[in-house]
Amino acid sequence: MHEALYSHSPYIIALSAIALVVSLFLKKMLWRETSAKKLPSPILKFIHINIVWNFCALVGSLFFWQQQTSTIKIILFSIQALAWVQAGTTIYRIGKLDTDHADSNPSKIWNTIAICAVLLVSIFAIFDIRIITEISIMGLYPLKNYPLAIIFSSYFIIFVVPLIIATMYQLFKRCMQSSNSNMVKVNTKILTSFIIIFLIAYSFDFILPIIQTTSFKPDKMHFLFWNQCCSIIIAILAIQYFTSISYKNKSSYWLLSRIVNQINDGIIIYHSDGRIKAANPTALQMFQTTIDELQTKYIQEIFSKNIEFFRESHYKSQKISIKNEIHKFDIKIYQSHISMLTSEFMIQFSDLTNTLYYQQRIKDLNEQYVEYKQDLIRYQDRLNISEKRSDENKNFLFTLINALPFQFWSKNEQGVYVMQNQKDIANRGNKSSSFDNPEQITDYENEARMSGVSKSFISYETVSGRIITQDEANVLFREGKDVFIFDNLFIPIVTDTSPYKVIGLKIDMTEQRKLEKERDMLREQKYIHSRLEELGTLCGAFAHDYNNILGSQIGFCDLAKESIAEDHPAYMFICEARKAAERGKQSLEELLSTIRGNTSAAIPPIEFSPHIIIKDVVLRFTQSLPNGVRIVSTEIDEDIKIMGVVASFERVITNIVKNGIDAMKSSGGQLTIKMHSETLEETLDVPYAAPIPAGSYAKISISDTGTGMDAGTLERIFSPFFTTKAPGEGLGLGLSSAVRLLKEAKAAFNVQTTLGKGTTFNLYWPKRNE
Amino acid sequence: MSTILIIDDDEQFNLMLKSALTIKGYNVDTASNGKEAKALYQSNVYDVIITDIIMPNVDGYEVILDLRRMGMGDRIIAVSGGGRTAADDYLITAKHFDVAATFNKPVDLQALRAKVEEIIQKH
């Protein structure tokens, strides 16, 4: 029994050599283009199978091409068979690259069976080939002529062909199921090439020899030569396929991850069993988790169960609870093939809650913008109004400071003049934006500027404007020269820090000082006068009583004289008693006239301004007016000067005013005091009082709006003027000394009264002689 | 017989005047103030009333004004010794009230008697 098994054809030797070289360099040649660290194990195994297969075939072709069957040849052939018998499972595994498990048990068992079968046949062939050749089936010896070729051909058909067909089915299924058009293209091309290559290999190895020889006579053929060559091409195809679809294609993977990381939607990539593989930062943020935590979970745990995670699909408004908060998501699921048969899935979800939130936010912001715009208009309006007001205020202020009856200026924090009124400009010139010489600035002003406390001092100036001391001023004043007195005020405008702005006022006090002096003098006079008045009243009471006593004594003396004869010894004594009484009377009259004369002599009439006294009286009464009663002084001619005793004048006015106020106590009303000059051309007759002689008078009218007086009352009001009784008794008018005072001052009065309307006292006080 | 009322707060003066007039045969009543006098002249008829001006309680002016309202103003003689001011001041006012006569204290008795007689004769 001889079997060729190997061909000695130079073409076949050449082809086998090329195939060996190709398979040896295949790894390096093709794998260089990919960047994966290592090829998947099925492809590596397939390359190793090819190397062994081609090596054995080349050795066989070179050295064992003869018909003789030697042990070495059989061993070599068996080694070759051990290699290709595994090609089927390897190709199948290449076709199912997505299964992560390296070797599935079925394929391992299948491989083991095939190896065992090859080894069994090889052992039989080495020890006794007849065990095989003499196998008879129904009287025939099918293995008699070419036992090895037939057995190994069967092995090929049993162990390899079904797996190749299964691989084709896998590829076909992949073509049909894939949604990715690129994948479909690749798969279709691979499938087509695969089918064509195997058809060619089968045709040349089995079908053509059978058709040519009409029977299977593998005499001169090289066993499985075409399959051997095609397997190289399949290896190349497998590597190409793997390279083209591999997830290990670094550039595309890198690009994809970059895009995924940049995208604003959440993206989670998960395996076909749902295990989470990766997630982009947005997704991590949405679920508030880390990638390590997420990788321990399944996609089904995160999203609701009614989503089909392993189909390309699109779901709208899915509610998902994240940390007890309901979020709405738009969900899209994509499938991506990472190898010929494996795929992974990508879930893309956009948080609608956020989208809605941002839409609402944009709407709100738009509304706010409109409001802001309206606010802006309003503020602009307000600003305009404020500006207008500010202008008005400025104008008001300007008018006010110019109307001030004294000098006004203001300086800023640095001591620069900011404002001056016309009076100040007229006095000192326009100092706007200028400094004062530091030596000229008073300590008061500096203190006010630094301490924030208002300061003031009195300054004295001569007519020429020279500043003088108080003593110098007093000297000039005594000499009767004009001296101006100024009150200088420095008012700081207090803010956070000193120095402060300062307002300065320079008030001319000359007139006021003069008036004050006059008033002081009048007050002093009044005091002295009132003390003398007390003395006079005391003496008056004494004189009255004593006069009565003497009057009685004189009267009794007269009666006694009438009752006895002149020659009666007692007559002379009575006359002496009467004389003594007369002397007492004279001495009393001297005393009285001394007192009366003294009151007038002690306080000589002086010239004074009555309006000061009137204002004093008004002020005093204003402080204690009964409810509903007002007191006003109006139409007071302040230029009038009168002669008289100040205290008397004040007393008379006070008494009349008091009387008027008492008359209005219950009904309320107004008491008006007026004063003007009146010249009487002829004597004015006044009822119940001495006529008023012609002359120049200050006429002081004191009118009340009380009930007025009827004729009877009017008559009686004069009586209380003369009573010595205490105030509050009798008619209670309390004007005990008014008439005497008037007489002393050569003054007079009359009364006009209208029932229901009120009473007016007109006091005529002589003006000073001009 | 004519009846005269004398009003004065000084008892001695009252007594003196009463004596002076009683001697001349007049009926004389006395009162020490206006209040007492009022009680008298409202119940009796007097031909002449002599009154002081300055008195406690009701003073001479009130008496004068009261009598004047009764139509007896011209039967009054006002007498004053003066006080805080000279007696004239008071008496001028009394004159304005249309009294028949005024006398300063000390009184000239002759003149007073004459005036009393004159008033009585007039009526």
C-alpha cells in the first residue's frame, strides 16, 4: 500500500514555500498596522496552525513525495493533520470574537475528539496499516487503496467543514441583524470572500480530482493543498476583519471617547449583558456617582425595567428617580459592534427636567429682563425728577443763603471756599475756589473743622473793618465812636472722618447789642423803682391812717373851741393842742412829699423805646395764657421814643393787658397791642378822667375781643384804679397805682368799649421833646 | 329835722364829725364802711351823706356810684385824707361822679357845715 500524500511538483513546492514564508511573517506584516497589544488568541492559533501546516507540507513535498509509506512520512502527515483538524474550531472562534471566554467547552471537546481520532489513525498506520485497510463494510474494502487520504478527508469533512459552515451562518446572521450599515458591508464582504475561498479550495482539493478521475484517486495530488493555501488567505482576511471592526482601533476609540466626554447628554456604555462599562462625566454628574461605583452595577438597575436595553430604540419622557428626586429623561439606545459578533450598547439620555428647568429659567430671565428694563425707565424718570428737585433745592438754597441777614460762607474739607452769599461777597470779595491764608484762619474754625463741634466767638471791628479787642472796643464805645460787634459761628458738617466741611456765619450784633444794653438798663431801673414803690406804698398807708388821726384831733379841737368861751383858761390849751396837730400834719405832708418827690427824683424820666417793654410784657404773658386766649403785638412803630419812668410804663401796660386777658378768660379771644404816633391838635376830653392836653403822644392801643362793658361797668372800672385794696378784691382789676403813675408821666388814657365786641384802652404817653 | 349819714372807717373821725353836726341840731347816723352804710341808706332817708373814699370792704366810690343810681348823687360829700397819692387824686375822680362837694382831711368844719346846710337848703 502506497500513498503519495505529497506532490513533488515544483509549483507546489514553490507555493508551499511562499505560504510558509507568508504565514511566518503574517503576524508581523499585518499586525504592525494595528495598535492592540496582542492579537486575539483564535487568530494567533490560526496563524500557528498555518505555520505548522505549511512547514509540514513543504518538508513533505521536498523529502517524502515518493509512493513509499514510511513511518516518518506518516508522523509528518499526522502532525500536519493535527494542525488543520483544529482549523475548523479556530475559524469558528474567530467568527465569534465577541465571546470573551477564550475556549468554550464544546469546541475544546470537539478539538480533543479530532486530535484523538488523528492520533488513533496515525498509530494504526505506523504499527500496522492493515488494521485500517482491511476494514470491510458490507464486503467492500473502502480503505484498501488510499486509507490515509480517505480517512483524513473524512476527518476534514467531519471535523472542519461543519464548523466552517457554522461560521458562515454566524457571519450571515450578523449581516442580517446588524443595524450598522458599515458593519453590514464588512460582514457581507467577509462572508462573500469566505464562501468563494472555500468553494475554490474544495473544488480544487476534492471535487475537481473526483470529476477528472471519476473516482477518488489521490495518487499524484498534494493532500488538502488548496485548503492549505486558502487558509493563509483566511488568516489574512481574519486579521483584516479584526482590524477593521476591532474596538481596539485606537484612533476611532479615542475620538469616540472624546466626543462622548464632551457631550452634554449623559452617556453610559454597557455590555450586552447589561454590565456597565463606561460613562461620561455628564452621566456621572446626573447620577451623582463615580465611575467605580457605576461599574459595579447593571444598566437595568439604573433605568426603569420597561426599557429594552439591548435594542436600538428611543424613549421619551422616562421618569427616573435619582436620590429621591424624579427626573425626566429622553432616552436613546444605540448598539455598537465591537467585533465580528460582539456588540455593546450605548444609552444616551438627556435630562428633560433640566431642559425644562432651563427653558423656564430663560423665560423667567426674559421676564426679569423686561422688568429690569421697566425699572431702568422708572429709575431714569426718578433720576430726572431728582435732578429737577436737586436743581430746585439748589435754587432754593441759593436764594435762601442770599436772603440771610448775615454773612454766610462754606468751605470744603480742604478749606477751599465752596459757597458765599452776596452779603459775604460784598464784604470780603469773591473767594470762590480759593484758600484763606492759614495764619488768618482762627483757632475756632480749625477746631470746628477737626473736632466736629460748632464754635463761636464775638469779634469787634472798627468802622474801617480793622479787627480790635474787646477792651479796645470798650474804649471806643465810651468815647462814643462806632464799633461793630459780630458773632462768628463755625458749624462743621459732620461726616465719617475729620476734617469736615465748615459753614461760617458772621452775624452783625451791633444793633442787637445796643438793644440788649438798653434793656439791661431798663431792667435795672425797673428794679430800683419797684423797691421805691414798695416804700411809697407803705408810707402812703401810714400817711392815710395818720392823717385820719390828726384830722380827728383837729376836728375835736375845733369843736372844743366852739364849746367854751375864749376867756376860759382851757381855751388857750385847746388852741395849743390844735397847733400841735397842725404841726404834725405839716410834718406828715413834708414826709409824704419827700417820698413822692423821691420816687420821681430817684428815677428821673429817661428817653426809651417803648416797643422793647411792650415785647417784654407780651413775652411774659405769652408764657401763661389761659386756653383760647392769644396775645399779639402788631403795627408797633419801633422808631418811637418816649420820656418817662420805665417801670411805670411797664406797670401800666401790664395792668391793662392783665385786665384784658381776664376779660377773655372764659370766652377766649385775642388781645392786640398796637403803637403809633398821634398828635393831638387840641385838648381831648375824656369821660371820668382828666382831659388830655394837646401834644405829641405815643398812642398805645390795647384791644381785647372780650364781652365789652355796659355804661355802668365802664363807670365803675375807674374806681378800682384808685383803691388801695389788695388785687382780687372789689372789681379785681388790680391797677392801684396806674393813675398816679400816669399822672407822674403826664400821660393819659381813654376807653372805647362796645358790648359784645370788646374794649380798647388808648394810652397816650408823651413823646420826648423834639 | 334833717338827717345826715357819716361813713368813715376811723371811729374817732366819725365821732368828731358826728359831734360837730349834732351840735348844729342835725340827726346823725354813722357807718364804718360802705357795707354798713348801704344797710342804713336803704332803710332810712338821709338828706346828706358824708363818705370817706378809702375804706375796707366796700369803698367810697362804690357808695357814691350806688347812691348816684338812687338819684342821690348831689347829696354826697366826699372826704379823703389821701393815701399812696395825694387826696386830690381821689377827690378828682369823685368829682367826676358828680358828688356835691369834696373835702380834704383834715376837714374845715365850718366849710363842711356850710356845705351840709347848702345841700339841705337846695332840696
